[in-house]
Amino acid sequence: MSKNSSVSKAFAAAFLVLTASAIAGIVTMVIMYKTQIATMNPTPRPTFPPTTTGLPPVTRLPKNLVPERYKVLLWPRFYSQILEEVNVTSPNQTALFTGNTTVYFHCVQGTSSIYLHSQNLDVYGPVVASTDTDEGIRVTRMENRQDQTNFLEIELDYALKTGGNYSLFLSFRGEVSGGLEGLYGSSYEEGIPAHEDDTDTDRFLIATIMAPTFARRVFPCFDEPDFKAEFEVTIIHRRITTALANGINTDGANIIDDDWKATSFQPTPLMSTYLFAFTVSEFTPTPSSHHRVQINTYARPKATAAGHAKYAADITGRILDYFERRFGIIYPQRKLDQIALPDLISDGMENLGLITYQEGALLYEEGVSSRLDKENIASLIAHELAHQWFGNLVTMEWWNDIWLNEGFASYMTFYAVDAVEPDFKLKDVHILNNLHFAFEADALASSRPLSTSQADVQTPSQIMQMFDTITYCKGAAVLVMLADLVDQPVFDKAIGRYLSDWKYKNTDQNILWEYIQKADDESTGERNIAEVMNSWTKQIGYPVITINTTSGEAFQKHFLFNDSAVSSLSWHIPIRAMKYTTLFRLIWLKPGESAMKEEFVATKGEWILANVNCTGYYRVNYNPENWDRLITQLQKDPRRIPLKNRGQLIDDAFNLARAKLVDVTLALNLTRFIRNEMELIPWAATISNLGYFVRMFDRSEVYGPMQMYLRNQVEGLYNSFRNDTDNSTVPTDHSSQLIQIKAIDVACSNELPECIEMAQHMYADLMKINSTNTIHPNLRSVIYCHAVAHGGKEEWEFAWDLYLRSSDVTERDRLRRALSCTKKIWLLSRYLDYTLDPELIRLMEVASSISYVSRNVAGQALAWNFIRAHWDYVRYGDAVTLIEEVTGRFSTQFELEELERFVMDYDLGPASRVAHQAIEQTAVNIQWVSESKDVILEWFERETA
């Protein structure tokens, strides 16, 4: 699953529940199959004593029964089109779905109780039988617990026998989710409405997302990742629709009557319940070729016909080829479906054989989508395809090690995109961005270890909290470090063996370390991999290494923004360092060690640089003399310092200043060289870190001279692209395209007159009647934003009208961001009110829309008040992102107290951890601002005098 998430309720508003009499009139179809389990062995069964255990742990299923195969029949009763209306408020639509499931399981310990999961389902008609003897076993009681366990408990007349094989048949019915959890609905328009009230263009579809614990909302199952099984599925659906599922369609669809047909799918390979998926829609495919796998990318018929799925379809096969070659293991099915959905809780979900995506994250429209959208599409597809090996083929044993899925998928994305789109030259950019995201999240005392104990991750809410920056970004960062430590070929050999030996099974990180250790022993055998890596995965945070280049002394300390926090944590740290032009051998700093390293002694005025190419998950501090030499080198000839390190020096210095380990003026002095810098990575690091200063000081007198400084620094970069920008063209080089956008954004944000004039002129041309949009797609987002920011009601309402009329998701996203850029508070307030209407802004887009407003200094307080007033609605979007974004400027005692009351008074669910981190960060901000403000103001005034 990709990291970004959101939720929508637009579909639920159109669906009404069937009456009891209508339900009674529906005949349940039961379709039985005799296909035997495939030859692939499941995860080895645990050994138990022969006696029956007591009740299961509080939130985990007992391991006495092991599911091997499911036969699932699902019948969603919805219409994809509302063909006639009974009255204006009650269309002939329904949220009902019914079905049945037969699960075949093996008994590894005798028991008279069956426990599985079921949530929000009406389950009935249990039938238990021995598949060894065909003997039925009477059910004496069935209870669905109404607590966080979601246990469905079935009591039997007598105990199942150890070693026996059994089946459990259950019928069930439920309702389509009003959000995007489990089985949910979505809506879209196909064609252009003839008039305002025209509903003939309205279309509806059904989709699923089961990760992490939503399968239990669709059918009763053993809903834990280590209960892998085969799934044999039949979907009953309207005749004008197409059903897709994990498996291969067996023989088309069987017609039932004038309305309904049944589509059956071949059994899947062994997989976890969270990967179960199906969709029912009128979508059409874009096929693409692969030497072995049939790839189809589904989208709205209009989008398919226009070729908007073509780029995604074409690149998927190339990425699949890359992963098959790299891992030496073929993708396990002969088909791969992808579908671009109007609504999805995350950007993408890696369901085996049926990958789902947010529509705007997958489709590419020539002339409307930017060239940079290709980067995002390629990265997302690479992430989800990497999961076909990391997560789907080899799955973590429990959610405490979800980083084995998401960290690996993020890591592999860097290399896959670099392999299939080398012109993007994005591997280094992505690796560094990923590292900085992880550093930011992991510098708080309220962070968490990458791999926690299973006991700490039990409830669905606790499981959801594991899908965070630590899992995705720190997970990838420690893999970058590990691969560099053992050398890339050794790492790749180990990973290939790991995937081959553990396919269709479940692992934990200790198993991964064993495979890395074996490959490393065959190469050099110089280190204890588990000992080294556990210091990075089982502890929170990361170290800062301080190097004294006069004495050669080096020591480590837990890096925390809060300088008053006490920590004794330490790490096994591999250090790659260089002296001017000489690269040293790998240097180790052991836990708790303060060491003298001759390599760290600077002679003849040379500088020392540690963490060369930023492969290590740590920050580096130096004695003042070495910092001065590095700053001088950057101003004299920055190319002597590796490109990634030019960005990392900036990031380290600013964050060391935030932690009060260096003077803040040192960090600011480091930005002087940026005036003549033309590369993306150093500029991106500067913009990101000065962005923190902007958030802390854009409501104070510091902001004026800070803007002047930034304006002076960016002017040269802006002018280098000015001819292209003024003519609405872009450079051919992909990295240059990225830095052109940053140059425009920084220049306009800091009131460079020629930038603002350019944005206003282009937007004014667009506003002319019947005007063609001549703004290059790459530049539209930044041009729209700054034109609206420096405009008034007319510019804002023009953008709103464009948003309402646009059918392209990418263009709508640009306009949603632009609408948040206005400085008119009453317009921002109106915009926030619009987010409460799913007919105007889909609920999956609510969190990002409010976040955009909160990034605007004129809208931050509005957004904070708004989410508290409407928390019961907006939290169904992305509550974590909302809290992170809206509290980003908090730096006063009053804001801290308000935030603390919010945490006490509101049900934050999976967002509770990030809320407590926001409290810690706000306290850090308060102290830092009070201690640093005067010094920073003086520095900017001096630089701009």
C-alpha cells in the first residue's frame, strides 16, 4: 500500500438499504467446488500439545486451526446506473450485499471452539463438517463479539481432532461501507450532463480494500496475515458490468437471468486476507504486452478510449520484467489487472492480481498531465509491483514488522524507476527525500522503533498506526544503509534467496538478517548483521556523530529536537568518510564508543566529510573549523563535494541548529552558496529547511527580511529559466524541469516582481472568454496558485468554476491547491465549507484540501478551528495528515494548550500517536523560537542591509 491515504463517502449517499420484504424475496445461490489445494506448502504449522487451550489472547486468533482454502460467493446488489427513480430521494439503489463462504481448515490442536473474524456482518447458517469422513458436527452456539477483537466464536457439540481436516460454511449479509473500508462504493460521471439536474451520466461501482483488517467486514475469515490460504471466488453482478478479482476469470460469466450473471475465478496462490480484492464496474481495459503475463489496465470508458491509461499500461510490463530479473523469481500468476478508481483510501493497493489505484495517480492525459506526473505514476506502479514479492509472495508474520513490506517496496521503487525511466535521474533525489522525511519524524522522543514487539501492536487502531513515515521512509533508509554496508551484489544475492526460500510463507526481520548474514559470510564475514541492524530497527531514533577534525575524536549521541531529553541509546554505525579528494575505507563507531580515528584528523587546512553519498541513517556534526572549511569549499567550488552531500550538509546543519547543537547562524551561512547553485538536490534541501523558518516566523517581524534574502538568493536561478518560463516552455532535462518549478515557487512566494507579473499575465490570458489554456502542464499548479494568491474574488471564482467543469483529475487537483492560495480569509472560509459537501469535494480529497489551506498563513487558524468543529466528518479522510499539517505552525503556549485539549476531548483513533508527536513538536518549537528569533532576525537584516 502506498503511504498517502484518504476516504470518500460520495457513493454511500446514493445507496439505500433494501427493505426486509425485498431481502426475503432474494434467493441465495450456493456454488460448490472440488478443486484441491495446490502443491505449494503453507507456512509450517506450529506444534501444540494435544490438550485444548483456553480462550484466545485478547485480540489475536488462536493457532489451533489453520485455514487452507476459501470458497467465497459475493453478491453486491447495486446498480451501476440508476435507470429509474421512485422519487427524488429514493432511487432504485441498495447498499446490501449477501454471500456465503466455505473455509477448509486443518486442526493442529484439538478444540471444540472455532474462532475467526467478522465485523458488521449478519452471519447465519453455520455448517461444520469433517472433510476426512464427511461427518457433520453440530453447532451449539455462535456469537459475534461486539468488541475490538471482532471474534466470531462458534461452539461445537464435540471437539475437532488434532490432525483432522474440516470445513465451515457460513452465510452472511452486510452493507456497502459509507467510507472506503472493506467493500465500498464509488461514483463518477460518464459523459456530459445535459442540464444541472441530469443524473443519466451518473455511474456507480463497487471496489474493495481489505488492508489491514477490513476483510472481516466483507466475509467471515481468519483475518491475520500469517493465516495464508487459497481463495476461490464467485461474484454475482449486473449483466452490464465486469467483475474483476485476484484470480483468473475461469470461463467468462454465466448468465443467471435478465439482470444478473456470475463470474467465477480460478483459485489464487496462497495469500493473506488483506490482499483479497474484487471490483464490479463498467470500466474497460487497456491491454499491454508481456512475454508471459496478460496485463490489463482498467479505467472509465471515456478515459480508456482517450488513451489515458496507456502510459501506465506500457510501463507496467517493463517494471514487472525488471523485478523478475532482479529477484530471479517470476510473478506468480499469468494475469495482472490494474484499475484506476475514483475513490481509494491510499494512492495504491497491491492486491495480488488486482492492483487498485486512485484514478489521478494512474492516468496520464497528454497535454493536460505534466511530464512530472509520469514520475509519480512510474513510482507508484513500481511500489505496488514490488509488493508482489515483498508482502504478497513473502509476508511479514505480524503487523509489527510491516516495514518488511513497505520499507522494501519503497526501497525497490528507487531502483525500478531508475531502470525503466533513466532520463528521470531520480534515484538520488528520491533516496535523499526519503531519508529527510524519516529524519524529521524520527527526531522526536515520541517516535517508535521500526520493528516493535507483537504485544505492542494488537488492535486495529494500533495496526493502522504502523502505516507511517517510520515504516515507509525509515524502513527504506536502513535498507539503503544495509546494502551499502554489505555491498549491493551481496545484498541482492541474499534477497533473492530470502524470497525464493520463503515464498508463500511469513517471516520476521530475524529471518531476513540470517539471509544477509549468510551472503555476507560468503563474501567477507566481517560483522554480525543482526547485532548491527537490530540497533537500527529495535530502537527509536538515530544518532548524530560529532567529529573533531583537530584531534580525530568521534562520538555518537541520540539526535533529538528536544535538547533537554535524556537518552542513552547508541548504535553500530558504519561511516564512509573522505578528506578533500580521498575516500577512506569503511570506519566503524561502536555503541557507547568515543574513538580516536586517524582518518578524521584534518591536515593542511583540508576538510573532512562523513556519510559520503548519504548512505548512513545518521547526522554528522563537526568542530567549527571543519564547518568553516566546508562552507568555504561550497562557496568556492561546490562540485568538489558530492551532490547528495551538498543537500545533506544543509539538512544536517539546519536540524542540528533546531536541536541547538550548532549555532543557527552556521546553518544560515551555509545557504549563501545556493545563490550560484543550479542543481536540484541542494535547492530542495534549502527550500525544505527554510520552510521551517517560514512556518515559525511568517507571523512575525522576521518574515520581511527573510523574504528579501530568499528573493535575492533565488533571483539568479529564476532568471536562468526565465526565457522558458515567460514563453510557457520547459527544459528537456527532467531534473531541470523540477528545479524550474521550485524557482518559480520560491520567487513568487517571496514577492519577486517579475515572477508575480508573469503568473498574473498567464492567468489573465486564461481568464479571457473562450481562451485556450497555453500554460505548460508542468507550470500550471504553481502559476494557478500564485495568480490566485495575488488576485481577488474574480480570480478565485474563475479557478472554482474551472474545478467544477474539469473532468481531468490531475487538473482538478491543481485547482484545489490553487483555491487554497488566496489571501482573502472569507474566500478560504468559503472553501473550507465546500469540503463538507461530497458533491463538491470528494471526501477522499477533504484532508488534502484542508491541509492546503493550513499551509497558507492566512488560512492556518481557519483550518485549525474548522477541523475541530467538523472532526466527526473530516477524520474519515486522512486524520493523520490533517493533524500533521494543521499543527505545523504551532509555536505559542496558547496553541500548545489548545492542542492538548484537542487530544483530550476528541476521539483520534489511529491519529493519536501523531497528535502526541504534534504536542512534543509544538513544545520544541516554542522553546526554539524564543531562543533563536532575535539571532535569526539580526542575521537576515545584516544579509539584506
